[in-house]
Amino acid sequence: MRPIADGRPDAAEPGTAGQDSVGFVLAGGRSSRMAADKALQPFAGKPLVAHALTVLRQAGLGAFIAGARSPLEAFAPVVEDLQPGMGPLGGICAALAATSACRAVFLPVDLPLLPASLLIYLLYHARITGRAITLASVNGFAQTFPAVVGREALPVLRSELEAGRMGCYSAFQAAAAHLGQPLSRIPLELLLQTGHIAHPGGLPALRWFLNVNTLEDLRRAEGIYSGLGNASSLACNSGSVCDSNFAGNSGFAASIG
């Protein structure tokens, strides 16, 4: 695939993300516990990969797919893994190598309950602080995804991959340390209390990270999603909380990560 420029030619309105960032759905997993490619499993009336792409676009990002076990080009442009079977870190390295954007937001295909407002805030924080790696945390525990990753982290991430150290979180730590930076972990509880982010359906933060690995997980996630009312309509407004609170608040962002 040709190198990816900032944004996506057929993306919707650029929104709040601007033109220095791009979004990737990580869709190259084995789906061993699903017994089928999870990217194509239906969720709320459309495949999981389509749902994840929608979340990225709602965050104002050009949306691409990193890695794919099935033909997914009908949903968005696909960046193939440079070395298949290397896990999410392989997809991240391939994506960063393919884009000219300053930073990329990585969203796994199997986290369907995350709101776009979280991606918007993590990206905002990464811009304000200049950190190479920005993650969220819940109850003091860092969540590996979603992740905002600067292109400057690519050499270290690639070195970790080539050394057989394929854990994404440890690779993120190594990249931040090499760059002389702390790894940003943004506590969701504080962001919720201050109104900087919100789930459009009022879903508690712990449930945002429900990982869909099995058909039972998928049914559980769909049950939660359907209980949010007109969730797809609400999700379209999930960035509005952030938009109204970011202006002139760079000091807050710099102080929490």
C-alpha cells in the first residue's frame, strides 16, 4: 500500500482531530477463541471492524485498518503486516511506517464499547504534552489500548519486535524510556469527574474496556450496547463534551500525565 498521508481521502469531516493524526483499527489477531475472524462478527447490526472505524471517524480521524486476516478493503484501506503473526505490535509498526502523520491512534477491533470522546482527549493530551505514548488508566491500572503513539517511537518499537519482545505495553514503556519521557497514563476517573469525557450512554468506565474475545463476550457487549438506548445516535455526539472543555485548558492536560 502507498504511504498514508495525513487523514483519509474519503473520510468524513475532519472534526477535532486535525490533520496531524490518523487512526488505525488493529484487526490482525488470530481470533482463536472466536473460531472465526472477529473483525467480521456482527455487532449492533454491522461488523466489529465497521463499528471501530466509525468510532475513529467520530473522533475526527482518517480511519485505516492495520493487519487483516480476511479481505477488509471494502471497509477502509488496509496496511498489511510486514511480518504476519507478530501480533498487534507488528500491526502498529507497519502502520507507523506507512503514515506521514505525526501520531497515530490505535484502536483494537474488539473494544466496541469505547466512546470517541476518550480518543479525542488522549489525542489532545498527546499534542499538549508532546509525549510519544499516551494511554488511559482505570482504577490505577494502565490500559494498553486505545493508544496514541508518535512516529518517533517507531525505531524502538521495531527493535522490540525484532528482538521477539512482542508485548505492546512493555514496548511502549521501552519507547518512552528511550526518548527520555514518562509514559502518559491518563486516569479516566479524573476526566469523568471534571467533565472532560463522557460515555454517550452513561456507561461506567470499567465497562468501556470489555474485550470481545469469544461469542459469549460478543453477546454480553451487544446486551450492554442495546441497553444504552439509541446508542448509535448518541455516539455521534460523544466528542462534544471534549470540544467544549478543551479550550484554554492545556494546563490541566499537562498536569495529569
